[in-house]
Amino acid sequence: MDHSGSDDRTRALDVAHLRATEFLATLDDRPVWPRASLDEMLQAFGGPLREEGLDPALVVEEIASRADPGLVAIPGGRFFGFVIGGTHPAALAADWLVSAWDQNSGSASLTPTTVAMERVAGQWMLDLFGLPDSSSVGFVTGGQMANFTCLATARSAVLARAGWDLTEQGLRGSPAVRFVVGADRHGSIDRAARFLGFGTNELIVVDSDDQGRMRPGALRKTLDETSGPLIVCLQAGEVHTGAFDDFASLIPIAHEHGAWVHIDGAFGLWAAASPSLQRLTTGVELADSWATDAHKTLNVPYDCGMAIVRDPADSIAAFRTGGDYLVYTSLDPWDVTPELSRRARGVPAWAAMRSLGRRGIARLIDRLHENAVSMASGLASIDGIRVLNEVDYTQVMFCLDSDEATRALGEAVLAEGTAALTGAAWRGRAALRCSMSSWATTSDDVARTVTAIRGLVADQTPAAS
């Protein structure tokens, strides 16, 4: 049966709205970690494809009824795993509109509404971050692609400065590009480098301190000993400790040596929007490119990273395509990212910022930090737990006396269900990490989590004889 009419669409959307709101209403009480395995969910959704189709509303109902055991309570207040924010209400609703509008947002001529909203959202971000207002802001899928996009632009630019046109001449025979990274960089930097043709053994690694911050003296020594086209990667927010590189010291050193400086600020760049935390980003505006991810600290849905480049001409040189059927303006979204066709992923970011306002964004970031401080204090009060990092931003990392006990506690937390946090390794030791990323987290969520962990640690500790 052909279910292609507008009535089918309306009924399917009605079911989706009802089941979505029902799911969101369960967040306060449901276990945070999923209660079904991948194999169980494959069984729930698998089987041969039917010969005949089903009514769209029934399909949506099937999805909702079968999916629940395998869903994670990420939108709730006690998901502290990885660095994943829960979606802000305005951003969630705007994302539904984006899907309904179905706009191909690669071209300003084709979809002026969504491109205008993305351009405004980008300008708001540049203002919040204190970055040059003439920078290009390309909306990509997330932090990984933001880093890739910026570093692809950087590779093209530093080779151009060396007299090599990457677009015309390709990589074969090009001058060797030095790719300098910190010892505690995020894995997405290595992955982006690999996509761009840099092997792990080619990365030049600079020493960092006990919190993961690159050492300025070590950077200078490293750069003094090498020559040629140069890219230096710094970071705003080490993923375990939340530490920020000293941009005011490091960037001038890199620029003295002719480097393109890129900053991975997937979640940390947003600290610049808080008057009380912007000290962490002092000097960040001196860089040449910046990557961030709005699904983290700004709390918009997935599929909303930003690749920011100081000079849009560098982005255009790396990404502008040809095609006599394409319509160009002075600067289109497809000029500054690898994609042509894509959804209007910047619209939820516009909605979140419009809803929160400058002060609301600052309060959101401050609250994430305050929750982290509170969590660290609560955890430190539990016998046997040691907090491993300086809680300057939104990350809390802790451990027990042995790696085995730490890992066992991590498994117990997920099984118990009050909260979700994830494991880490730091300086050769097993650790657990809480990332404060969600607007939905309250002081009660922190207290409930600390109470649950206190009980689990007590259960692990042998009774005194």
C-alpha cells in the first residue's frame, strides 16, 4: 500500500511527538545506562525486510515501543559519560523544524533562510568567544569534522605559503609539513591528521604538565629544532582534566616560527562566553583556526560542530568546488566545509542562543563548572576516592586505591543505574571521569550520584574484622 499522503505524514508526526514526550518524561527515574544489549536490540529490530510496506504511523509506534530498553538517558541530568550535553528545549524543537523543512543548506541562493540563520549563529559565536568577526564559521557534523576541516585548511595554507598549490599540484612531491601536537591531545587530532595523510610516527609531540597543558619551553625547543611548513595544535579543555593550554604564551612562540595555530576547543572554547571562566581562554583569539562542538557545552542535538577559520580566503582555497550547475554567492556554506548537500544543522544552535541569550549562556557554563566543583567535593568526601585533577572547568577525574577497584566501581555505577560515567586512563592508572555537560543537571542530580557512589564504594570495601 502506498502511504504517501499528507494525512500519513501528520499521523506519523503525531505519534512521534507523543512517544518522544513520553520518553522525556521518564528521564528522572529510568536507569541512565541501557538495559538491553546490542544483540537484543538487533533481535528487536531485525528480521527480513517485508515485501509490503507499513503505515508510517505504525512504523513510528514500532520504533518507540521496541527501542526503549536500549536507550541511554543522555537527555537527563545524570549522564556524565564522555562529553555529551543534553539537548536544550529550544534546540530540540528547532531540530524538529529542520527535519520538517528539509532544506539543503549548502547554498545561500538555494536556502537563504537556513543559511542566514547559520551565518547569524556563527557571528554570535565569534562574539561570545572573542574571535575576529571576519572569520568564517563552517557548520559540520561534530568536533571530529571541525578539527579535520580546520586542519585541511591549515595544510593547504601552509603549503601555499611555501609556494606549493595543493589544489593544482596535489601532495606528491610537496614540502613536508611539520605537524606539532601536545602529549595529551584528543584522539580526534590524530584521526584528522591520518585523514590528511600524516601518520602517527610523523606527529611531533610536545611534552605537557601534570594536567595535560603543553609546556611553552618544550614547544620553543621543539620548534627551534625543526624547519619547514608548520601546523601547531593546541587545546581548550583537555578531555580528562578539563585543563587549557596557555594560549597567550604558546601562540606567539608558534607564530615566531611561522606556524598555523589550530585550537581544538570542542567543549572548552565555550568558557570564553563566561565572564568568570574566560580567563581560561586568554590569548585564544591569536590563533588561526578553532574547532568546537555545539552539541557539547551549548546543548544542541548531535550534528552541529563548527570549524572556524580566521581568514575565509584560506577556507575557500581548500574547499571551493566547481560545477556549472551550482550557484555561488560571495561566501556559501559549501565554500568552507567538505560537504555540498547537508541539513541545516546550525538552526538549533541559533535557537539555543536566542533562547538563552548572552547571560543565559554564561549562566549555563557557570552552572556546569559549579556542578563539577560540587561533584568533586562530594566524591573527595568518600573514603578511598581520590580526585586526580584540578577542577578548573567541567571535568572531574577520580580513582580508588587500585586499578582493579576503580574499574569495578565503574562497572557497578553503570549497573546500579543512578548515573552514568565512563572510564579513563591517566598517567598509567585507571580512572573514572565525570563530565558536566548538560543543562538538565541539578544539584540534586549531583547529590544523588554522590550518594549512589558512596554506597557502591562501601559495598566494595571489605568489612573490618
